[in-house]
Amino acid sequence: MGTTVALLCAAPAVASAATSAPAPAPSLSASVVVAPAVSAAPAGLNAGSRAEALVAEMTVAQQAASIVMGHVAGTDPAALTSYMASGLGGFILMGNNIPDSEAELVSLTTALAVDPALPPLIAVDQEGGLVSRLHDDGYPASTTLKALPADDTAAAFAARGALAARAGISVNFGTVADVTADSGSFIHGRALGTDPQTAAERVAAATTAQEQFLASTLKHFPGHGAAPGDSHRGIPSSPMSLDEWRATDALPFAAGIDAGASLLMFGHLAYTAVDAAPASLSAEWHRIARDELGFDGVAVTDDLGMLLSSGDPAYADPAANGVAAVAAGNDLVVMIAGSDAGTAERMAAGISGAVEAGTLPAERLAEAATRVMALRLQLSSAAARWSLCGDCVPAG
């Protein structure tokens, strides 16, 4: 089969991402022209140091809002600007936020940035194929990539990352690091591999490709493959031991972390031999991710609304779930299912209230806010704007 080469070129920072028309999907490979790295913070401070300084100046309520990623339906830019005025640290675009044209989407993502100098994290679930929000993503996805070499995954996710980035999206919750050979599994069609080693190779390829354009995310830690069932409807569980996990389902996550994934999404999955609680609310699973796998980026929850959908009365209070998630080690909390226009603010109020009451350590909130702020600073400092280019010539 012949290959089509699609180049991803960096335009000047003043150029509008909306001016580029979508390019055809590369069939197998893509060459990437990468812009030089840009300093993450001015005045001699790196993003982490500047984030610490900024967070130290924030009130507890401001810190709490900054670690909440909200969602509300609609494509009205003015309404979304108003929604973000409370200081939320992020917004997740769902299908009900995606307008017909890319130009309209750029207007929408621009409107979400109440402070253009420090935009929120603007996220999307853009796996491609079975889970796709963006209209112009015709690139190969998991259903075909799992049977192809890792280079094909790199090509597809380079194009996918550029497509999202040029629309003003800074975070993709799009790399499924779960692995299963069971074709009847809920996650099988979305996984990038049917065995740990080949899944790890493709997850690493997808991560490296996307991180040139935006912040990529590994999901759903510690792995949906070993825990049968759909976490949108319950809390799947597995009796797998920690040692067995280390030798199998851990491998794609470890590979993605080593490849530089910016975020790690914790699933509502209970590996009962490790912790009876779902990983999203488990301090032990956060310790494993940090201490054993070396993850130092932003830990993010899967949609906390899914816990409500489980029907377990222990998870009936969204604000309490948010507090528990932060206490366990998450830096960014996400709530979509069952939410309304006030849910994110109520969750932030619950987190700040827990700090004020002494039930959530102030240091834990500050740590979370600093990690999220550092990522926002890092992403906002990038001077390049990406677009797909049909007539660029590769360097070298």
C-alpha cells in the first residue's frame, strides 16, 4: 500500500488556526515539522516555579476553582465566557459543544479563555473512530491501528493532535492505554492493542506524536481491560494482583508515561487486591502511579458523574466525590454526566469548604492547583500555531 505524507507546519503565532482547511487523512505515515521549544515562563522562572508563585497568591476558593474542569452544553460563545468567569481551570468540549465549522469552533475556544494570557485547559475526548467529537477527524483509529505497526499510530495521532490544536484545544483525553484480547469487552474496540507489549508500543507512539501539539492523556488507569463491565454504568472490578498488573496492564501506561504524557486519567475501576475503592478515589493507586511509574504530570479523574450513574449511594453527592478525588491525589476533577450550569461551582465550593473545615489538607489543594497551573502556563507559552499543510517540504 502506498503512503501519503501529510506535513504539520508551524505558522507564526499571530496566524489564525481557523484559516487552514482540513487535509485528507494520511494513509499510513506522516512527517512532522516541529517548532523549536519555547521557554515555559518569562523572567527566568520555569513553569513550575511560576505556578507555585501564582498559586501562593490565590485564595483557597480560587485554588479550588482552578482544579475543576467544567462542562455546560451549547455553542454560544458569550454564554461560555460567562460560564468560565468563576475561574474554573478547565472546560471539556462534548458533542453538544461542537459547531458545524472549524471557524466557529475556534471562536468558541477563544471565548472560553476569559484571560487570554492564561487560558484554561480546553479538553476533548478525541480518540478517533468510536469516540470522536471533531467533525474532520477521518484519520485511522483503534479499530484498524491495533493491527498495524506503531508508525501508523504515530501518523494518525500526529494529524489528530494537530487537528485539535489548531481549533484551540489544548488537552486531548484521547489515548486509550487499556488493553484486552476479549472482543466482547466494553473497551476492546477503543484499545490500541490486544496484548500489553504491542499496546505499549502504540500508546507510546500516540503520546509522542500528540505531545508536539497539545497535552495528551493516558486513560483509564490502572486499566479497563482486566476489569470487565462498563464504568459508565457501574464500577467494574478485578481480583488481579498488583504483581500481575505490573507485568501486564501496567505496561501501556508505563510506556505512555515514559513517552511524556502530560495527564493520567484515573478510572472508576476497583482492583480489589490493591484497594477496594475505585482507582479514581484511591490514594494507593495514585502512589503507585507517582512512585512506581514515575508519573509527575496532572492526575485527572474520569467523569465523576459516572460515579452517580453507578447507583452506589456512597457516591450520591457530587461535591463529596470531588473532595474525595482530590484527597486521593487527583489534581483535576471532571464532572459531566448529571451536571448542570452550577455543578462545577458547587464542586469547587465543596473542595474549598473541606479545606476550611480541615478535612482536606490545604497542602494537597495547593499541590493540585500548582500542577494544573504549571500545565496551563506551559501550554499558553507555546508560540506556534499548527495547521495541516499539503505543500510543505520536510527538513532534512
